[in-house]
Amino acid sequence: MKKDKIQEEQQDIELSLETGEEQGGEKESPAEEALKETIKKIKETASEEDPRPSQQVNLRTILGGDILTAEMVRSHIWLFILIVAFTIVYVAFRYQCQQDMQAIDRLETQLKDAKNKALAASSTLTEKCRESHVLEILRQNKDSLLHIADKPPYIISIPE
């Protein structure tokens, strides 16, 4: 649409310049000469193709969003997919690692509690199994048939 308008304006200017020269037959004014030179320069530089964006990557292209042109995205789509997949895997493994560390801490706490209970039970059992404690209990229970021996044990020797 714009190209058509520009071409029409150029044709109108060229037509008016050509007819102005033929009618007057005089030398052109400096303004007309400058206009012709400008038209020539426009014709030389104008093209139907869009200019390709520069391949330079700098802060301005990144912040401006020019780096995400369709051509660049299409050519590197698999790289983007790979980066996203690795990011998802990284986050998932980190989350799983944190969950495992919390479970390990919880189990270590339970292990310490169990060791303390076992140690307490072992010390209680050791205290109750002492000879003095057993004798004290036997003295308290007069109904028991067990008593302390008054005589030392006999040594029986068997000849071979």
C-alpha cells in the first residue's frame, strides 16, 4: 500500500519535472536539481525486499526484543526446547533432593529417640539384674522358696 503511494508520488514528480523542462526550456532551479538528485538516490536505495536484521547480538537487540525474530526462533527451536527440558529436570531433581533431605533429617531424629529409649531400657534391665537388687527382692518376698545359700558350693572331683 505504502509502496504504491510512493511510486505514484515519484511518477507525479518525474512527470511534473519533465513537463516543466519542456515548457520553460530554461535551466533548472537549484531546488529542482536537488529534488532530482533526491529522487535518484531514493531509486537507488529503494528495494522491494525487507532489509535483513543484523546478526550482531548486543544489549539493545536483546532488550528491544529484536533477538526473537521468527527466523532466529525457527532456526534454534530445538535448542530452546532442550534448555526448557533441562530446566524442568533441574528444578524437579532439586525439589526431590530437598524432600529426601527432609526425610533423612526426620529419620535421624527418630533414630536418636530410639537409641535413647534402648539405652534407658538397657540400663534399667542392668540395674534390675544386679545380685544385690535380686537379693533385696528375695528378702522382700517371704513367700519365695529361693534363699541365699549359707554354705559354699561343693567341688566334686571326678577321677579319670
